[in-house]
Amino acid sequence: MHLIRRNRILRQSPAIRAMVAETILRPADFIAPLFITEGTGVREEISSMQGYYRMSIDNTLHEVKELWSLGIKSVLLFIKCNDELKDNKGTEALNPNGLMQRSIRAIKSAYPDVVVMTDVALDPFSTFGHDGIVEGNEIVNDPTVEVLAQMSVSHAQAGADIVAPSDMMDGRILAIREALEANGHTKTGIMAYSAKYASCFYGPFRDALDSAPGFGDKKTYQMDYANRVEAIKETLMDIEEGADIVMVKPAMAYLDIIREVRNSVDVPVSAYHVSGEYAMIKAAAKMGWLDENKAIIESLTSIKRAGADLIATYFAKDAAKLMA
Ligand code: PBG
């Protein structure tokens, strides 16, 4: 054969492949989600997320230190609210001494450089496990948005760098931005879960926080996974309303959406590699059907290649260690 172009030339050795690799993961790409629970010395494995733990604040601080030493700059906080504090209106979410607010203060005072992001939604605080206030069988939009805006201000007051509304109510980004401005929080960022789909892949997360919806599902607020154009509409609206970072969630089954959003916006795009995606790799690896380390790096590289600038992933620490 006399070929003019031989594509295998650039694949022939690890050195050449490294030289021409188009997508390079960095630890700073990762956002590490953390599940925080009351108590001291607590480190409980989440049964549906093997190798991932709910921790009390003291252990969370050790974890944050380790993440930082691996080059991971940001954490995304979720708290497990005690049942007796739950109600329909998310009252506990606004408690200045609530678990979330105490966690933010503890992390920012021990590690002021770490970027602390906080989940803003009612589900961990809701007796119904829904992201908003329930009236009859409905998750009502406008009263929920008022609480989300107050919750964001409360997180900012405690020291959060970025609030991350994950609720998918209409108009919440503008309401949050206005509330932050009104309260002098001009340096607080908003990472909007803009294209968040109603997905079965959140199952293990709801176990972690004991936040499964008590009735119905989340399809009246989270997006239909059949839709693509709608993701762009949601994302552009969130940017107009003041979002600093937009998110697509989940990640692996939504790589087309990540790419399309990346091509449509001029802000950083994040993707959430969710609990079910973590659990699938863990389960297959446990069965001996997948090489876990290879599956982690290939998955995260694919999400970045699709267009994600940031990736929220339960594999943040593992991946950073593998990359070191
Ligand atoms: C709730 C919330 C969910 C996740 C992040 N915030 C679950 C849901 O919408 O039911 C999912 C994260 C994951 O599965 O890893 N506001």
C-alpha cells in the first residue's frame, strides 16, 4: 500500500499519544459533593454508594483538607436533616445555626481558600421529599422561590462562595440574585442547575439524604429526558437571570446536551456525574466486570470532552489520586 495519510502514526506510543491528547483532566476541574450529618466522629458508608460516606462536620474538615491537598478546589455541600426538623416549608433551611450554615462556617474558617458551594433546594428539609412547597398534590412555584432566595442569602451570610439551586423552579435565579444584591452579597456566585432532568439516576442520592419524594415524582419541575431544545431555553434564561455557571445533570446519558449547551453559552458549564452513575461503575467493578480506575478516568474524560468545564463527581478524590 502507498498511503498518503496514516492515522496510526500519532497513536503508536504513549509519548506520542500524550503529545496529541485533546482533553486533559485536572483536579481543579472537579467539584467534590459532600454529605454532612449531625454528630461528631461520624463516617457512615452510604449503602447504595459504596466507598462514599456521610460525615459529621469534624470528619468533613479532614476530607476537605485531603481534597485540597490533591488539587481539588471546590466542594458542594449537602446536609442530611434530622426528621423532626422537617416540615413542608423548609423552615430549618433558614436556621442561621442549621447544619448547613454551621458546615459552611466551619469549612470557611478552617480553609478559607476552598470554594464552598451549597445545595439550594427544599428536598432534604421537606416532609414530602420534594424540592418545593406542597399544596394539595402540587409543588407550588412562587412561594418556593421566596424560600430559596432566603435560603441563598442565609448560605451567603454563613460564608458560601457559590449557591447552587438544584430545584428547577421558574424564576429562582433572578429572585436569588436580587435577594443577594439586596443583602449586600455582591461576591456570591450562582451555579444554576439549568438543565436538570427528571432522572432515575438520582436514586442512590435520595438514600444518602433520606430525601426520596413521599408521593409522585419530580416530573412537573425537572426536565423530560426526551427534550434537547428545552435545555437551551432553560440555560439561556438562567444566564439572563444572573447565573454565573450553568449545569447539565446527569452527565453520561446527557453528553449531547452538555455539548449543545457548551456551544450556546458564554459562561462556564458544569456537569453533574450523579449518584446512579457512580453506583453503576462501583457495582460493575465489584462484580469484576469493569476495571474501576479505567472506567472512572474514561467517564470523566468523556464528560470533559463533551464540553464540561467543571464536573461534580463522587470520583473526584479517586480521580485526582489516579492522575497524580
Ligand atoms: C435535590 C438534588 C438531587 C441531586 C442533587 N440535588 C436529587 C433530586 O433531584 O432528586 C442528585 C444528585 C445525585 O444523584 O448525585 N435537589
